[in-house]
Amino acid sequence: MWTSDDPAAWRMALKAYPRVIEAQGVNRLSELDRWYREELPPLIAARHPAQVTLDELVRATEWKMKRGVWRQRNLLLVRSNPPDVVERTSRDALSRVPDPLAPIRALAKLAGVGPATASAIASAAAPDVYPFFDEVVANQIPGLGSVDFSVSYYARYATALRERARQLGGEWTPTTVERALWGFSGGKASGQGSDHERRESARENAGQA
């Protein structure tokens, strides 16, 4: 899919995304995904300055885990963040948009938050700049090498998706390109990325989601 220049194929892949979400058979994933795509972005945009609440960070983390791998201990770490610290940290992070990495680094200072979770918040706030960091998607991008959930790997991943969105033109963003690739892949039910996800389990359980 990555090398295709057929606009119809890309549109079809993006259109399939909600259906593929449902096909994962994960409890509440469809509900959380709709909330993440349709409700969270306008909530963030309506605040001046932009920020997220602890409840929103927790729900975004649940969405990320249900779309990928559930790690209860890591979710507990995210929930342990004081509400005022989440609001202050996210406010600082989102004030740094459109810097390619500063918001990711700032959000990753929160307990239980690493580049993947940070990218979920950044993508909801600025989808034209920050794609969500997903291994199933990364595995479809040539030249990135083995997936590493680090800021430096995310930098290369996000750059590739931004460039692909630019090439596709129109209303394509790094975020819609990411969703099209995930939809095309069949999601985690396809089995992509499972070995690496197992290796990352111990690391993310230590608070580096």
C-alpha cells in the first residue's frame, strides 16, 4: 500500500478503518475509537491554551492499548498522574506545536507516557503534524528498520508519514495516512508486530508506553 499512487486505493483503505476497528473484536474499542477521532480533537481545540485532562489522557491510553496491547500496570501509572500536573504538562507540550518532537518529549515526562501515548495526544491536537505511533503502520514503511518505541524512531516514522501525506496531496494528513495504512493492514488481528509488542511489554510496564 505504501508505494501505491492510486488515490482510490488510499481512500478505500481509509474508509475501511472503522470497519477494521470493529473487526478486531476488542471490547469497547469501537466506542473509544469514535471518541478519540470525533470528540477528543474538538475538546482540545476549544481550550485556550490547548490541553488535556487526566480523564482524557486515561481514555486515550485505553484506546491505544485496546488498538494494540493491553498493559494494566502501565495504565495504572498513567492514572497516577495528578490532574493538575497532566493539565500543566499537556498545556506546555501543546504550546510547542508544530515543533516535530518537542510536544512528544514534553508529554513523555508524565508517568506511564512514552512516545506512543504522547503521539496519541499530539495527533488528536494537531493531526496535520503528528501521526499516532503504531507498530503495524511502522512495519509498512520501507527503510525504518526494526520498530523501536523511542523518540528518535518516532521522528523518522513521523517524517515518512508527513512526506507521504504531502505526496498524496489534497486533504491527506499524516494522521489519515496512518489510519489508511492501519486499515489496509487489518490491524493487530492480522498478527503484524506481535513479536516486537511482546518484547516491549516489559519496557512499557516500567512506564515507557
